[in-house]
Amino acid sequence: MIPAPLLAMFAPIVILVFGFLGENTRVGKLREAVAVAMSAASVAAVYVLYLMLKSTPDGILVFYLQGAPPLGACFEIDMLGIFMAFSVTLLALFATVYSVRYMEHDTRLTEFYTLLSAMAVGMVGVAFAGDFFTFFVFWELMCISSYVLVAFRKDRWGPIEAGFKYMVMSAVGAAIIFLAMAFLYGMAGTVNFAQLSSALHGQPMGLWRYTVFGLLVVGFGIKSAIVPMHTWLPDAHPEAPSPISAMLSGMLIETGLYGLCRVLFLIYEPPAFSMTIAVLSVVTMCFANLLALLQQDIKRLLAYSSIAQMGYMLVGLSAGSPYGMLGLAAHVFNHSLMKGLAFLSSGSLVHMTGTRDIDKMKGVGRMMPVTTLTLCIALLGLGGVPATNGFVSKFILFNSALGAGMWWLTVLGVLNSAFSMAYYLRVMKTLISEPEEGLKVREAPALMVGVTVVMAVLIIFFGIYPAPVISLAHSASEALVNGLKNYIGAVLG
Amino acid sequence: MNEAVCLAAIFALFSIGVYCLSVKRNMIRILLGIEIMLNSGNLAFIYFAFLRSGRAFVDPLGQSIVIMSIVLGGCVVAVGLSLVVNAYKQFKTTDVRKLRRLKW
């Protein structure tokens, strides 16, 4: 039986129906209103689920669909799932509101809002899935919607090329995850997460377990843009429309990381993957920070910065402790706000100036003061300046590596973080320097500015008063690392 | 004997898919490569479902997952083909060597 809050997962269908109604009856802005209302309803639904979760004794909600496992599918919701779902729905709300003005000159908007909502639902479903089958179906829902959204402006070369590249790599990643899932099924005879974990957790490592580990790291690594598998990201993120870039960068790649964390903690012990992940993390942050320095395209720079942030998050995973996962979860939320804001406000700049070249935006900051201020706040947050929320979660992440005895990881992380300020400051300096002759730009529309201002305020707020995020992230990481027994027990009884 | 053949077939399909992706230059062939890779997973599921059955009834879980995965693979290829059609309509090529405008 599906409980009421999960019915919000049918939001894309509602938006589709009302979108076509609005088109045919020529009621202005009907689909935009419905899309915003549905994404607001999704945030509320996640909150209701959170309250339901609070009232359970062991902190797990299980909903079976069509019978008990191993045959039936199920949703198994714990604090980590709620945390991810909340980040997704919040960012989706911001992106939808922003799209109302940003996309108004495009056609096929019903499809746009439906796909945007379907992508968010896919991510929420991935976070809630209680077995690999449900996980995979929602994973593909998320992926397929994002392929179409990246290539949404199909009459230009860039989106088509980026979309095709992204589609090929991501589909290969999904095929690899599927193969890993088949091997896990071969080993345990089930795809239910709880049953898999009770059959495989703590077993000695063998050839098959190493094979599955490699497949999982590559499969999820493609989606979360860990460096040898990152090549789709710097193309796909700049070419997508800005609200979509914000969703992709803010939450989609983190969903890949969520899948990796969830499966690794279910099947392996942290020492088994600690070193591999640490090496990947170092490679990811160094490579991405170096390449970000070379970029001329502002959205491409932000895309490389996303890869670097992914490297910082992997530090928490490689530490493998509850403290490290706390940092990871908090950074996922904070990064979704910061990178979402960075893409949205740079989207406003691109929208008003018509170029993505940083050098051509010289002095634009004086004509679009509010947008530039919000972009600067986002960039400072990404660089980890104190009084922004990026500082808090980065501090915890790098600290956790010390706790796990990997001081070199901390040193490299801090150095990379400092180094990354070089390209953030370059963007800020260009934007606020003396404008060239004849440059005329107006401030972005009020709705777009409003969304970015709200997000900027949230960044500063959670930087000064991080307690709510940290306490939620704490219970999320406890659910992942120490709650395994509850997680298994909720299904097996 | 039987097991070795099946596992070899799974890895062979996977490698054919990887080969196809890395060597072929036509967009449609690349999509076929993805399908072949996905099919190695499907074959693995069918084989393991057969193994778990005790050879009397095949485990329905593996079979149902495979049916769903074929559907999902079809969706992915449909999106991919629509991208190919758009690329061909506007730029009169399906050669991925031309997909080189975005760099670094």
C-alpha cells in the first residue's frame, strides 16, 4: 500500500495533464503554476514522511509494493533517504520557480516541466528504494529525463553533442551497475538491500566481491563524475539550460554518490574501500581544480568546480566513519544550495548578456548588482570561506580524514580548497571591474533575482547557524553507518 | 562446463559492447554497443535465476527484472535515436568523429 506522501511521486503526470489542458484552453501560465505547486507539494510530502519517520521506534519506514521481498518491490526509508529527498525537492522547487521566467521564450514547456519533475522524482525514488530493482527503475527514470533535458535546445549543435556524449556514458554506467546487480543476485539470490546485506556483509573478500566492487565504483563513478569517468560532465552541464545545470550539478551527481555509499556500506566494511576511494578523491580534486583554472566559459568552470567538490565529498566516504559521512551528507545539502545558486545566478548573467565567456562579462557586475552579489556568495561558499555553509561541511570532511589517520588526504584537501579560490576570485574580479565602453545590461527579472536571493540568504544562514543541517546530517550518517542492523531488521523482522 | 560457458558468454557480450563503444564511429552502432552491454547483464540475470532454481522452476525474480530491464534499455535507445535523428537533420552526419567541438 502506498502511503499518502509518496503519492507526490505522480507529480510529473499531473503536470503533463495540466500542461496540455493549459495549452489547449489557453489559460496563461497554468502549467507553470501547477509545476511550482507540485514541487512545493513534494517538499511538504517529504516533511510529512520525516514526521512519520520520527514517530517510528527504530527510524525505518518500509512500504511493500506487491508482496514481501525477495519477489515484491519495496521502499525502505531511513534518515539518509529523507535527507537526500529533502535536498532534491528543495533544489527542484528553486529550479522550477526560476524556470518560469528563464524558459519563457522556449517552446515545448509542458515537456520541460514534466521532465524536470520526473528527474526529481527519479532522484527521490533512488533515495527511498529498498531493493536494487526499484533503485534501478528510478535510476533510469532520472537518467532518461536528464538526457532529454540536457539536449532540450535541440536546434543547436552543442546540446546535441553534449547530450549524446552524456547519454552514451551514462547508459554504459547504468549497464555496468546492472551487471553488478546481476552478480550480487547470483551471490545472494535476492536484490533486496536488507537481504543482500544480511547475506553478504562481513563476508571475506574474494574474486567475485572484488569484481562487484570494481563494477560498482565504475558504474556509480560515471554518474558522480569521479575523475577518470568524468568526461561527460564538463560538456553536459554548460550546454543544458541553467535550471537543469543547477539540478544536474546540485543533486544528480550526488545521487550517484548516494548510490555508491549506500551499496558499499550495505555490502562491504569501510576498510575494504577506504584506500581506493581516497586515491580517487585526490585524483578527482587535483585534476578538476587544475582544469577549472583554464576555463573561459563560466558554466564550464562551474562544472569543473562540481567535479572538485565531488572529490571533497569522497574524502568523507574514504574516512568511512560516522563523522566522515556526516560531513558528506552535510556537504551534499550545502553543495546543492551553493552550486544550485552558482548555476542559477550565472544563468541570469548568461541570460541577460547573451554570452558565457567570462572575459566578455567584464564589468557586468556593476549593472546587475544583486545577481552578482548572489553569485559571489555562492562562489565564496564553494571556496569554503567561513560564514558560509561550505566552510562548515568542508571543515568536517577534512577533519574526518584526520580521524581516520589519513593526514595526507587532509593536507591535499585543504590545499586544493585554497587553490580553488584562484578561479573563483578571477570570476568575481572580472565581474566587478571597470566595464568596457558601450556595454548595456539590465538586472535580471525580479522572479529570477528573488530565487537567487533566497538561496544566498540560506547559504549565509546555514553558515552562521549550521545546527539544523548538522543535526539532520548526523542522524542521516548514523542511519547509514551504525543503523545497518535496524535497516536489515526492518525487512527481515 | 556449463557454468564456464555461461560466464564466458556474459563476459564476451560485455567485451563486445565495450569494443563496439570504443571502436565504432557511427552513432547508431554506439547505441547498439550499449544494448549489447545491457544484454550481458540480462544474460547474467537469466543464468543466475536458472542456477538458483534447483533446475525445477526458474526463479521468477530474475526473469521479471530482465523484462523490466529490456523495457528500460528500449527507452534509453529511443532517446538516443532521437538525438541521432536531430543530429542528422541539422548537421547531416552521424559520425562521432564530428562530435569534437566541445573540448576541455
